[in-house]
Amino acid sequence: MSGMTAPPEITHLKALRESGWVSRSVKREMRDNLLRMLGSQEPMFPGIVGYDDTVIPEINLAILAEHDILFLGEKGQAKSRIMRLLTRFLDEWTPYIDHPELSIHEDPEQPITRLGRQLVADLSPEELPIAWWHRRDRYAERLSPGTKFADIIGEIDPAKLTGGVSMGAEEALSFGLIPRMHRGIFAMNELPELDDLVQVGLFNILEERDVQIRGYPIRFDLDIVILFSANPATYNRSGKVIPQLKDRIGTLVQTHYPAERDQGIEILKQEVGGDLGGDYPVTVPYFMYQVIEEITNQARRSKYVDQASGVSARFSLANFRTVVASARRRGVLQGERPAVPRISDLGHLHSSSLGKLELDLMGSHQMSERQVLDHVVAEAIRVVFGEYVEEHGLSEIAEIFRKGVRVEVGDLLPSREYAERLKRVPAAWEKAFEVNASTDEAVRASCVEFVLAGLHSMDKISRSERFGKIEYES
């Protein structure tokens, strides 16, 4: 258990009581820990970017109100990550009755099963064995499609019936995930895809906190926090979620994509971590981060893309990793260290992007996904380059091409060749290097490609592609 403190050295109920431990519900436990963390200003949602003023305050209020929570948002908005982080508000270790025949983690002071109550009644506090459950293990989640009633609620065990157990007795049950997560957190992803019968079972748990299997009400005072996630397009569709279940969910938290491009870049850098180092390191100019994140932003705004399905943050990450991989391959083949991504590396984005964009059948006008992606990439380059033109006046370089200058670039072209091809116009090209000032050949080559692609996006120069190489000219 790396990074995990050892459980308390308490092995029976008497010592547990003497330690001062007090039995609490899961929701009260989370509320108390949240209040403590708020008071000490501890970080509560590490790695979650862009939600400080929107989503996180709503989550905090839901925990303080002791509600079950629905996270409503499009794909790639960190819903699952946030749900998993809610274990931070649980005590690190929780005691339970240690007995091999107990299938749930019983509270030593408030057991809910017949066996648990019998153990507490028959054994003295010095004899009742105690073990400890770490908060990491007090969380379980399930993806809705294909989930059956027996998976999350339970089923009658035929073997137990054969052994003489009554069908209406709790001993006849084989518990599903939710009863097994008694005193923990259970998350159901994609709620609208859940079968109606299972939704009814969840409604009963939210309303009565008990379990009914095959018409036999087995009363358990289940202590559990239930979380849900859903996409707005399906959640709000009539008939996908039964009204009674919607009504019992205490808080709905609406998630969203990053409001600013810089927030998306921060997420990118966080997810990539140390992947840029190693034996073949990669240095990424900031404008390449901007272009890659802007590609995602443009896809989220494009009339050709179905906005109801969303464009995940994983779209940015997959594209970024592809561009880094292309640069690293060039670095190895050309002996460049560090390798530096260029605009020509974006030519490989089809492999990481296709299948991640759902086209709007009304707006795409029979355009293929590849054509839509090319359009989105071109628009992203235009937007980002336009910001640099405004700041640096790079449009002056276009004048050079009116004199018949032709420049060839490509994802496998050695960086040193860029300097050779631009010797005739060194003064003008110095403007390009203001984008990311550097004497490194690979960085300068990346800057040159950015300027060339930007000028093309503004119709200042033309572009042609052949055999993987790109030519820019007047």
C-alpha cells in the first residue's frame, strides 16, 4: 500500500470504543471531513482544472447537504475523475466486523444484517473482532450498458435455497455491488442507458434504503452515497430516466468544457506529465500547445460536428501525443535532441482523431470526417496565427513570397535544412523567431512552419502537398 498509512492497531470492539471512535453515516463522515478541509484550506480536487468557480462549489454544497449527486455533462468533462476523487472526503480507515461469513463491511456499532446483529449480541466487546477498510476500497463504479439487476442489487442464490434457506430470508440473497458497498460510495455511469427494472431498484434504494429482490422485501438500512453521471442529450430525453428516480437525486451538478484555451493547455500539460523527457526528449513550443487545444475548441464550435455528443478532452490529449510521437520519430531519425513538434506533424492527426468526432448529419452536407477534421485544423491555425500577427506583425513575411520564393517543408525534413532554404531572406524571417525566440535549429524550424501555415490560412501564400512534403509559394 504505497503512500498509505498503516491501519490502526485495534482488533476488537472494546479497544475501538476506548479509542474514541464514533459511528457516523457515510454522508455525515464526508460532510465533517469537507468542513475540516475547508477550514484548513486543504486542496480538495487536485488535478481538476477550470471548475473552481462553477462545479466545485456545487459539489461542496451537495456534500454539506448530504445528498446523492448526479453529474450531468458531455463526454470528457472529468465526471468520472471527480466521482473517484470524492473518496478524499472519507476517513482514511474505517472499522468493520471481521467475520468470514459476512459479505458486507458491517459497522460494529450499527450492524444491519441478521448475522452482524447476532455477533454483536453474542460476543463481548473484547471478543468481537475488528478489521479496517481503506477509503480507496470504499468506492465502486459501474457502466450502465449491459448492467443487470443482479449485478448491482442482488439475486436469490439457488444453492442456498437447496440448503433449506427460506426465499424470503436475507441469507438466501447473493448481494450485488450496492449492498456490498454499504458504508461506501457507488457510482453509476451513463444513467439513461440503465434498464428500467434496474432504475426501479435504484429508486427503491434512494427512497427506502432497502433491497427488494423478486418481490421479496429484505429490509436493510443501507448506508451508502450513490453518484450518477449522464449526458444531457440522453438524460433530458423523455422516458430515458424514470421520473421517480430523477426526483430522488438530491443534487444535479452541471459540468462543462474549459472556458479558456489556457485551461485546456494546463490540462494537457498535467496529463502528459513526464512523457516529454527520456532518452529522446521533446520540447513543445507554446504555440503548438495553442494550436492543438484550439483544434479541439474549433471542433466544439463547428457546425459540422454534432455538439450534443461533445468533443472530449481526450481528443486534445490523443492529438497531442500523436504530434509528440511524430516529432520524436523525426528526432531519432535525424539525430535531433530535443525534437520539436511542427505544423507538418499535424498531418498525422487523422489517425488519432477519426472516430472521435460525431458529424452533424444536417450541417456536414455529406462532408467526410476527414474533410471536417482538415477544416477544423485549418481554422485552428488561422485563429492562433491571427493572434500572433496582431502581436508581432508577421504578415510582412508574405511580401517575400511575391518575389517568387518557394519553401518546402515536411515532418521528416531535418531542421538544419530550413535554415539553408531561408538564407536568401534572413532579415524577414527573424520576425518568425519572435514567436519563440531560440537559436536551436529545431525550434526555429517549428516557428518557420507555423508562420508558413499561418500565412496560408490567411490566403497570403499557396500550399501544395505531394508525397508527404508540403510546398509554400506565392
